Amino acid sequence: MLSDSVFFDILRQGLWVAVIISVPILAAALITGVVIGLFQALTSIQEMTLTFVPKLIAIAVVFWISMNFMTKTLVSFFQDQLIPLIIGA
């Protein structure tokens, strides 16, 4: 049976992996949003698609670039933590 301390330790590590994986995409959205917001404030252009489309493109590009990192991080977490726990090693 799984003890509480092991369960919470694996849960904490899983949440940390989720944070690490989401940082590149969230950072891209934040930076793109700030840049577009500054551009809109400086030019007084208030077009809704001007904020949505560049953010979507930036997120897609960063996701495409960081897919290798995300996959390696998840696979390593599963191989090091979850699979040994499942097979009982």
C-alpha cells in the first residue's frame, strides 16, 4: 500500500513537472501580450484580433520549439517515479 508521504511526494513532483512544462508557453503568452498591449497603448489601436492572433501564433511557435523538452521531462518523470511505483519496484 502507498503511504501518505510517498503519495504526497509524488504529487508534489508531478505538480512541479506541470509547472516546469507550462512555463515556456505561459511566458510566451505573457511577453506577447505585454508587447501587443504596449503597441496598442502607443498607437491607440483597439482591435481585438490584434491581441488574439499574435498570442496564438507565439504560443504555437513556442509549443513547437519546446515539445522535445516537454516530452523528455514527462517521460523522465514517468520512468523515474510512476512506473517503478506501479510495478512495485
